[in-house]
Amino acid sequence: MIFLELFYTFFKIGLFTFGGGYAMIPLIQSEVLAKEWAKAEELINFIAVAESTPGPFAINIATYVGAEQGYKFWGIAGRFLGSACATLGVVMPSFIIILIVAKFYLKFKNNRYIAGAMSGLRPAAIALIMSAVVSMGRSVFFPAGFSWSVFASYEFITSAVIFAVMLTLMLAIKKLHPIALIGLSAALGIAAGYAEKLFI
């Protein structure tokens, strides 16, 4: 049944991901695309939306995927049930683990084995996040595969050279508020879409 599958899939994602929402992206991509719950482009678009809306990233993704799949089977009622199953699945492992850790961590925090495990998990979390950056970057900037001609394309120049560099500098140097940055990014994207239709 789709609702149990949604719960199990996102429970597995929540259970085997260390490092927070960004580190979940490779597992989410792998599971969702393998089950054909969304196309790669749809998933990337929703990742952008999930990052721009309130709430934890992983919960936003799980809720969206669950709602879409539930709707296919039970309509509006399925949308609510699917989103509930997927969301519960992704948060349950963290909830259980944090309860266990909170109970025993203070007692064992100075244990050298625990300290060693924490030291090993940090680079693994960074590697998962970098994997997501590379995977998403490839899908966004090189959707048709890598070639040198891509660097001269309208999409690459606007999205990578102009938007990404300019917005990163504004965030780092001007200390632009994230909400303003999100609004500006949306406006630039809309403007670029209209410009492409008019001039390309």
C-alpha cells in the first residue's frame, strides 16, 4: 500500500541520514527517483521551493512527495494521509534517537569511543552535503550533459555567472537578509524567463 511505502521510505531516509536536511538530499533523490515519485527536474524545483518556505527542509520534501502520491490513490483524503505518513516517517527516527541520546549522552560524552564516533560522523555529513551540491549542480547547470558549449548558453550565464555569483556576494558582503535574498532571486528568475522568451 502506498501509504505504508511512503512511511517506510522516509523512515529509512530519516534513519540513515546524518548531518541534517542537506545531507538527506542524495538519499531523497535516490529513493524518490527510483520509485518514480517525481522527475529529476520536478524534485530540484521543489528543493528550491522547500528551501524558500518555512519549516525544516526534509519535512517539506516529505510532505510534498507524500501529498502528491497520496492524491493519485485517494484524491484529497489521500493527499492528507500521504503527507502525514511521509512526514511522520522522516521525523520518527530523529525523535527516537534524540530521546535515547538525551538520556545517555551526558553520561558518556567524555567516552573516547563516543568522541571518536562524533569525529567520524562530521566529515561524512560534509561529504553527503557536497554530494548533493554536485548532483543538483549537474542537473541545474548541465541537464543535457557536460559540454563546453554549455558555458556560452543563456541558461548557464544567467543562472550560474550572474545570479549565483551576484547573490552570493550580496549575502556575504552586503549581509542581505535571507528573506530579501529569496524575494530577489524569485524576481530575477521571473525576469530571466521573460527575457528568454523575448530575445532567444
